[in-house]
Amino acid sequence: MVNHTTETVEIRVNGEPVKVPGGLNIATLLGHLGLAPERVAVELNRRIVRLPEWEAAEIQAGAELEIVQFVGGG
């Protein structure tokens, strides 16, 4: 269970500073950012985090994330 707080924390997403609510995990962060979870890969603090681990991976202040979006087409 994610415990959202009213406090915000600053993190970096793809090198850019972003303020988000405290208590988010990767799954809820993606929703907050409007990203489709089935179309991204996530690295948290230089470690690739697999989809089954997203709920348990809480985002702390100062976290650095790289989020890569997959684009289809041809």
C-alpha cells in the first residue's frame, strides 16, 4: 500500500528536476507523470527495476530515474 503524503519531494527524471508527492512508488509515479507502464523501462538510481518490483520501489527525495519510452511504428 502506498502512503501518499502532502509533502513534495524533488527527484530527477531523465536529468530534469521534478517535484512529486512523497510516498510514490514507480507504478504510481508513472501514473502521476501520465506514462503508460506497458510502454516504458525504468532505471532507479542507476539500477534497472523490473515491472514486478515497481510496487515495492518507493521513490525517495533525491532519487534519479531514467525512463525510456518504447515507440512502435514501421
